[in-house]
Amino acid sequence: MKLKCYTNHYDWVIGYSEKDAWEVWCEHLGEKREDYAEAQWIELSEDKYLRIEEDTFGVSMTKTVGEWIESHGRGWLCSTEA
């Protein structure tokens, strides 16, 4: 299976499917899937640009989604929440 990047408009995760995106999100936050309504995870195109800013050190990096997938692998990528 091929890794893909998903967002729920607040968080970005990398997983193998929308179901796996939920699993990654729940694992990262220590949450239970059944505690959440059927929110939709949207798959992002690999050629879309995504800029991630790190607030503590004021660093930002822009890559295509495909580049983020390649460099990061499966897991939590980033969030709009602090």
C-alpha cells in the first residue's frame, strides 16, 4: 500500500487509508475512535505544497505533500492547534 497525507482541516497525518489516518490520529492523541463523530479525513494531492511552521524556534519549511510523505513516513505530521 502507498502512504498518503490526510487532513481534517486541523490536523495532518500520513497513513495508508482514511481508516489508517484515524488510527494515526488516535494513537498520537491517545484518543478512542468511537468517541468521535464521523469526521471526514480528506486526502491531499502529492503535488500540493504544504508549509509547516515550528512556533518555538520560528522555523518554517515548505515541501510538496509527496516530499513530506517521503521524508516523514507514516504518522502524525502537524496541527493548527498548539
